[in-house]
Amino acid sequence: MHGGKGFGGGEATRDPAPTYINPNDPKGKQQAIHKAESFAEYLAKRGGGGGATPSRPTSGRRPIVGGNWKCNPASPYDLPALVANINACDTSSCDVYVCPSPLHVGIVYQSFNNGAYVAPQNCNFKGCGAFTGEMAVDQMEAMGIKWCLIGHSERRGEFGLPTPAESNALLATKLAYILDKGLNCIFCIGEPLPIRENGIDAVMAECRAQLNEILPILRGLSDHSRVVIAYEPVWAIGTGVTASPMQAQETHAGIRQYLASAVSPQLAANIRIQYGGSANAANAPELSAQPDIDGFLVGGASLKPEFAQIVAAIAAAKASARF
Ligand code: PGA
């Protein structure tokens, strides 16, 4: 397992006043986001954001939580219990989606009775035809599926899959195809442990590298709710080691700041950014309280009844932030 220092859940790291310097600032002016500073606070300081900043910033972004079942369960007879976990979620104040394994999408896709969306874990970008082993966005569209997840680190080459790693260019092609077909997309990014060990500047450089190919697509996006960024530090996935709330907030705010400068302040303010990596019912409330965390992408805990508590935690946190 990853044994990184300083990534303990709950306890914030004590590295000295890290800042994120934006090298793409058009004015060449150094801009810094201090630890746990929200994007709203950042905008207020630099005089942007279109108005007064309330004492408790309201994002206006609807929370979103996804359950990634990955390659589980082994038996289809175990699917009803997993479907029940999703149907137990209160979706009145939070979007919910579930990513069944490819083999099980067709079994469960009509089983959700609370508005939860089905989001396959991958897709091709060519449509139907002679593409053995693939799932076409066109097939998803015909099944009424509205969301698709791409770019998970386990498809970007982490965790030893023997298949070729999916490149940033390939993922941009997939994203364009998904949006073109009218579906929405959860786009995953995140850094492996050696990059995190080099500090927040290295983390942000990696996040920028994973986002750069899709910037032209984001610039053309009129409905900013159609793309969700899932920030999942690789060292936190499946390890039981969660990013601390301050680490996650700092990175989410940095991603938002980058999107503000590279796409537009409007997209940056509207786009939802999920945290993923050992999220569970115990750590969801504190992570949910961070202003730039709009939801979770949940792996292991999405196979358990506690998934509904994660949805409830972020819905409650964002509801209370409105007052
Ligand atoms: P985890 O997985 O919650 O089990 O860490 C998250 C993910 O990979 O999406």
C-alpha cells in the first residue's frame, strides 16, 4: 500500500504556507491561493466574481455524488443489494449517479427509482460497428443513459492494468464525442503519490496537464453542468488514506483557479468538482464543508449502505452554506 507521509485523513499537513502560483496568468502577475482558501474568497480578493461576497459563500452548484462499482460484484445475484444502496439515497438536493461494471450496466440500468443516473465507466468514440469489446456512446444514448465517466486513473494506467494507458488526447476525443451525442460526462483527473510528495505546485502542474487537452471543449460548453471534474488523488484511491479536507480544498480551489484563467471565470464558478479517494460516511461531513468540494466519487463505500449517508452529508453541508 502507499505509505506516503503527511496524508493522514483528518489531520492537515503542516508544510509551510504552500501557495499555488499560476504560470498562465495573462498579466504575468503572481496569484496565490493559500491553503483552504475558497475560490469565492480568491475571486473577492482579486476583485472579480461579479459582486459582493457573502460571509458564507454560496456556490449555487448542485452537489453530485457518484458510486463507482468498478469490477464488482462478482455475482449478478448481489446486484439487488447494491441497487438498494443507490435507491436509498435522497436525491432531492443532490445528483446521484452510479457506475456499474460494463457487464452489469444492461442488467441494472432501469432499476433506479429515485432519479439516480447510470454512468458507464468508459466508452468508445466511434459509435457502433466493428469495435469488439467496446461500449458505444450511441448505444448508451439509445438506452436513455445520460452520463458517462471517463479518465479514471485505473484506465489512465495506474494499478497495473496491462492494457495501454489512456492518454489525455484520447480522453479529450472521448469527451467531445460524449458531449456531441448529448450525454454528460464525469471527467477524472488526479496525481500519483510521487507527484504529491513533491508538493502542491507539482500536483497542480499534473492537474493542468490532465486538463489542457479538454480546455477547447470546455470553452465551447454553454451548459457548465454537463461536465463534472472528479479530482481523485491516486494515492487515496482504495487505500483508506483520504486527502485531508485542507489538501482536498487547496487542490479543488487550484483547479478552479486554473479553469478561471484558462477557460472563463463563469465556467470555473459553475463547474462541479468532486473529490474521490477513500471517501466514506465518516469523512464526508468534513470534506463536504470545504467550499470548493461539490461532491464525491465513491468506490469502496458505494458498495455499502453508508453510500446514502455520504449523499446526505454533502446535501446537508451545501444546504447550510446557503444561510
Ligand atoms: P475508493 O475509490 O473510494 O475506493 O477509494 C474511488 C474511485 O476510484 O473512484
